[in-house]
Amino acid sequence: MPHVSIIRKAKTPAAREQAERLAAWLAERGSTSLVLEARGGQPGAGNGPESHLPPETGLVVVLGGDGTMLGAVRQVVASGLEAVPVLGVNLGGLGFLTALGPEELLPAMEKVLAGQYQAPPRLMLDAVVSRGGGQHTRFIALNDLVINKAALARIVELHAAVDGHALTTFRADGLIVSTPTGSTAYNLSAGGPICHPALNCIVVSPICSFTLTNRPLLLGPQMVLSVTLGSRSRDTTLTCDGQVGLELEPGDEISFQRSAHSVRLVESPFRDYYEILRTKLRWG
């Protein structure tokens, strides 16, 4: 039986109760577990270093919502546990990342512990911010990396190139660079395409573009998108998975590319991706 790290949503009684119930269930079966309170996704989470999970962890269970899952994924990667499957349970409605309901947790655990599950690796993205000729900050994202302006700021100018070849200048409220996993998040709200998580691509979608000819586009998984902030691009931030970020300055260059890291999310054994999509988007 693997050691199980249980990450529960902070300050949520339902998550605490589920975690205690799961820990007791595992103990009855001779498995050790550790319950941790999630930091990512909570107000004031900040940009500090991620806490590490025990190196003997063989399974991660996340109790919360998609935001809790995104924070947990950063912990998994920071701990060097990318090969470890991550099982997500949504304590509200269904999520795209946390596809199990509370009543499905123990039946799903039975299947996972018996090896009856699918957890293909999910593509992740790196963003490297360069300032003054040197590397300033690096982020890694499962969902998306977003350049966004403050509410009252002017439209930002973002000079974009792909593999060193000039692409266009986005004049918009911002830019979303998304993975297929994150295509159903902010990217979808901005009019970007829905991409199945099995696809290997990078989704680029402008936010409220000033120019109608600036449209969403897909890049190949080995391509590098470089974005340089124009001189008038003030009051602008780069946000990673909607949780951690950095204030940008005019002249900053951000390079987006596929990360060398990935994460294995356990797929629901009770419903497929399309059922989740229909339920979340209320199709048919």
C-alpha cells in the first residue's frame, strides 16, 4: 500500500471531515497517510516557496476544488513527485481538474489502489521573465499564464514572436497562454478554443483585443512564444494559474514554452471527459 499525501482545502470543515475519513479508511487497510492543509488558492497565498511532500508519497489526494488542485500540483512538482498520480475530489460541483464528487472518493480509491485507473501526463508550461538583460523570475503552470492589466490601465502593447520570428503586436487588455488542460478556464471565457487534454499544443488568446484581426491561435508543443512589453504597458502583471504572479515593467520579455515537467491527474472512473464537459457547459 502506498503512502498517501492528502491535501485538503484550508478553513473548510467539509474538507477536514473528508480528510479524516479517508485517513481512517487507509489506516484500516494498513496504509500510512499525512494530511496537509492547502496553501495555494487561498487569499494571501503569496509567492513563497512551495512546501514539499514526503518523498515516500505514492499517491496524492486533493480535497477541494480546481484552485486547491492547482496549488497542490505546484507542490507535487516542487517535491519531484511528477510520476505520482494525483486524485482530485471536488467538494462542490464537478471540476475539470477535480472530477470526482465526495460520494465517489472511496469507490475511486478502491480502484486506484487496485491499479485500475488512467493517469496520463498533462502538459505544463514554463514562463521565464527577463529584465535588464538577465533572467528575473520563472513560473510553471498547469492551466495558464496570463498577462493582464489593472482595471483602470490603458490597453497594453505586447510584441510577440514565435521561435524568433515576428508574429504580431497584441493591443489588448492582456494575453492568455494556456495548456490544453487550462483551455476550459480563463481561455474559454476569452473566446479561446476548447482543447482535449490529450493534445500537445500551446493556446494563445488575446483578452478583449483592440484589433479584431488579433485572434486566438495554437502553437506546436516545441515552439517558443516570446512577448515583450511595449513602452506604454504599465500596471501589468503576469499571473500563474491565477494564484501567484509578478508585476511587470515596460521592456520585460516573457518566454513561454512547454515545460520539462508534467503531472499525472487520475481520470474519473465513473464519467468521461465529454460528460464533464457537457455538465460544466450545460450542453444538451
